[in-house]
Amino acid sequence: MGRKKEVQVGAALYFLGSAITALSPFLWGIYAGFLIYGLGIGFCMHAAPVYIAEIAPAKVRGTFVSAKEMVIVLGIFLGFAAGAIFAPMEQAGWRWMVIIAAVFACLVEVGITFIPNSPRWLVLRSLRTSSPLVLRSPVEGLNKVFDQGTQDRNHPVDEALASEAKEALAFFRGATAAEIEEEFNVMLSDARDSSAGASAAPRCLETLRYPKPLIIGCGLVFFQQVTGQPSVLIFATDIFKSAGFAGAAALSSVGVGLVKLLATSFTAFKVDQYGRRQLLLWGIAGMILALAMLGTAFSFRHVENGEVSIPRGCAIVTVLALMIYVSAYQVGFGPISWLMISEIFPLGVRGSALSTAAMVNFGSNILMTLCQTALMDALTPAGAFFLYMAFAVISIVFVAAVVTRNVAAAPSLVKRKGPIRHRCGILGY
């Protein structure tokens, strides 16, 4: 489909889903609307990090992809703010909250229309649509057609798509014709490298050729969820109520959104300076500390006649721990996971890799959300937080052992199963 068309489809689903949800007089219509809206999330969550990584110059790619997370967190902050504003409207307040999403969906749909396709995707398409593919033998004069799509260095490209790729580069770079031609040639060389030995049509199974990046990418998004992020974020208001701040719970959640925004801004502007691996380790360490504080504070929680109470000192610790947790998550797992996935796979399988990671991410998110109530009942809130802390300890060991420095902090060659090495360009090709 291409990244641009994915965003267009996602925006259309956002608009349709939010409009149906906000306007439906029936409960089943609300469910249907949110289902459609969720499909839009899937399209945009897949397209955004890849699209941004492919259009950004190498030296600022980390900042740009991390800034995507910063904008998402800004949306979360505005969502919390909308909740605080519309909460007094008991009957229709939630409908106004949802319909606001339709307005932003229109802005996305209109805005993306005037932005070109990703030049890297166009270059890759120019190779895949040209015909037929030639495998050049080391013996002079012995060339043959290779039916699995190995790209030869001298193989021609589709001129129309190549021209569109150069126009897209000119749009994004504003550089001279010579600079555009030079960068285009680099992209073409990288696209040929990443397509060598791969099928002409992209397939999800192609990601299995790169086991270590696949383990890193899926591992990061899995630990991103099982360390308590859905529970802590979704139940932030309940945490404030449990801590004794029921009267200002909605307003307190706005503060959580603001803290997340500030922490993500730090990551966006410092990720290329400190490196991906370092920020992951710092962020997870902060999450471990926060979860230990939450578990300890909630150990003193008392429930009597449906009323929840925590000693005043523990309540303050709980709120402080919540702020540390969301800050640490946004320094590490939040932006870095998707940034690394968009970088550690070669261009030819990057879209499929994001699909695989997104399925793992949403699958583990659903699992943790469904298990939330059962965990709280079986382990108590304190026990659940200690369980999340145990997963966070495992995740920091995973990052320290698997996300090595040469993978996370510098341009590297990731060896696939076979004789050919592909450059994955962690900081750029």
C-alpha cells in the first residue's frame, strides 16, 4: 500500500469510527464505532514510525521518530484535559470527547494529501516493479533469470517511480539537484542490498531471515506491555482515588499527561546524544524503582465498606511513584521500542517487521488488560505491582544482554541466515 496510503486509510477509519461512536443512540453502535476506530489505530501505528524513519535525514532520524511518540503523548495529555473539561456533562460529555477525534482525523486526512510518498519506499517499489530480475554469475557471460527476486547492481529501475522518489526527496530536503541525485543513489544501493535474496513481493515470513532484530523488536514491545504500562496508565485515575485524591482524580490525570509529555520531549531531543540502549536501561531502572514504591505503598492500603484508604505518607509516595513510572517509561520503552524497530530491519522487510511487532504489542496489551482485574483480585494491587516489577527486572536483563551496543548505538551490519550481509542503519545508511 505504501506508508502514505496507510495513513490515509487510518485517518478515514478514525473519522468514521469516532463519528459512529459519538452519534450512535445504541450500545452496539458504540462498540462498532470503537472497533472501526481501533482499525485506524492499527494502520497509523504501523505506518507512522516507518514513514518518519524513511523520510528523515540520518543524523536526526532518532529525534524525528521519538518526536512521533511525543506527539502521541501530547494527544494523551489533551485527552486527559478533555476528560477533565467534559466530565461535569453527565449525559453527553463523553460524546463531545469522542467527536473531537473526528476533527483531528479530518486534519490528518487533508494534511497527508499534500505530502509525497516515502522516497525509500518508492525506490524499493521501483526495483520490485521492474522486470525481470537478473542474477549475475561470477563466471563472465553466465547470467540467468532468478525467480526469487535477487536484485542485481546493474539492474534497471522503474523510471517513473525513480523520478517520483527524486521529487519526494526534493520536497523533504530542499537540497540541490546534485545532492538529491547523490542521496537517491545511496538509497538505490541500500534498497538493492536489502532486496537481495528476498522475494519480489514483500512477505511477512521474510522477517524470519533476520532472527536477532526480530527477537529484539518483539521482545521490546512485549516487555513494554507486561511491565504494567497499560494498567498504570489506564488506571491512573483509580490510583489517585486509591491514594485518597478522589476529588481531584481527573485533574491529577492531566498532571500525569503533562509529566509524560515532558519526559518524552527529553528523549526526543537527547536520543541521538545518549543512544538507544542507554536510554532503555535508564528508563527501565526508573520503572523498577517506581513499581517497588507503588507495591510498598499499596501494601498499606485498607478497604472498609467499599472505601479505600492509604496513610497520608503512603499516598504521597504513590503519586510520586506514578510520576516516576510514567517519566521512566517515556524515557525508555515508550519512544525507543518503535524507533529501534524502524531502524534495525533492512528496507525490504521493514513494513512486515513493524506488522509483526505491532501484533505482538497489541496481543500483549490485550492480555494484560484482560488479566488486570484477575491479577488485582488474586494478588492485591500491591502484589500486581510487584509482579510488574519482576517483569521489569527481566526486561532490563534482556536489554543488557540482547540489545548490544553495536546494535543500539551505531550503524551496524546485521547478518541474516545466508551469505549476504545487509546494512540496517541504526543511525543512518
